[in-house]
Amino acid sequence: GKQNITLKIVGKDYSMAIDPAKEEIYRLAERMVNAYAGKFEQAGIEGSSRQDFLALAALQLAISNVAMSQSREVGNDDVKALNAIRDEVEDYLNKLDI
């Protein structure tokens, strides 16, 4: 079955139902997104909002994902797992109508 968790991304809570075996991955991703967004926020980009910092963090993580995907074989289990997580996050965001 699914497990309900809440992730706090840039100060906002996001509840979701996930496979319990993947909780650690979600928690690590939560910390990574917040760390990137925090670095952009600390850079003090004038006129930027939390949404801008989150967008920049998402871009940085997407760039890393693409670079990793290109550096590994296409059938690699790690790439498949990252793509599955990406798809889950995209589905969740689509449900929020952001």
C-alpha cells in the first residue's frame, strides 16, 4: 500500500501518497531542492520571489538529471528510478494546477 508523507519545499507543505520503500529518496530530494533554493535565495537576486528560487532549483536539478542520463546507458536502473520519481512529481504538480 501507499504511505502518506508531507514534504516541506521552500516553506510550503506538500502531502502525497508514496511507496513506503521510496520515502528515503523523497526525503533526500526534499533536502536537495531546499538546499538549491536556499543557495539561490542567499545569492540575493534582487526582485526574486520564493517561486523564482524554486524554479532555479528545479532547473539546476533538471540539468543534473539530463547530464547524468546522458553519461549512463539508457537502460540503467538508476536512470529509470529517477525518471519514475520525476513522473510522480509531475503528476502531483499537474493535480495542483500550478
